[in-house]
Amino acid sequence: MQRLCLGDEVLVIAGSERGKRGKILAFGAGKERVFVEGLNLATKHQKSRQEKTPGQKIQKPMSIHVSKVALIDPKTAQPTRPKFITTSSGRVRQGRKSLQDIPSLIRKKAK
């Protein structure tokens, strides 16, 4: 079980997007980088390929290293470092202060 999973809400704790929140959309580059919804967007200038299609600017999400994001506890809505509890059904992530289980979705492969 990993510290971060697909669909988790995270807080960016460092960089130009510091203080903003979003959901994890995907993992990339060996599962050490995450793509966060609506954050760390780069503008890509796309050249026109045919005479009919004009060139355009595209907002493309860029990845953020996992050390720069913190998991949000669903109960307290504050950043937390999850602890792992072994139960009869397997390992479960739990918030440190709220002691509430944090659900995890299935992890997708890197792009």
C-alpha cells in the first residue's frame, strides 16, 4: 500500500502552486510524480498541422514530485501523514489525528 493513491485529495506544500488543493489524476515517472487536477499547468504552443487547422495554445498538466504534496484527511480537512494499520482485511491507511480510515482506490500504471 502506498502513501498516496489515485483520487486522493492533496495539498501542495512547496513550489509555485503552494497552498492549493486538488485530486490526483495519475501517476508518472516511476510512481514518484503525480498529476494533480488543475494544478501545475504549462502552456504548450501547438503549430498548425494543416492549412485548415490553426495553431493554438494548450494548457497541459505537468507532474509534481510526491514529496511536494501532502495527503488531506477527509474528516479534518487538514494535511496529514497517514499511518498504516494491519487488520484482518489487509493494510489500511489511517489519519494520525482523526484515526479515521482513508479509503484508497486502485492505482493506475504510469503513463
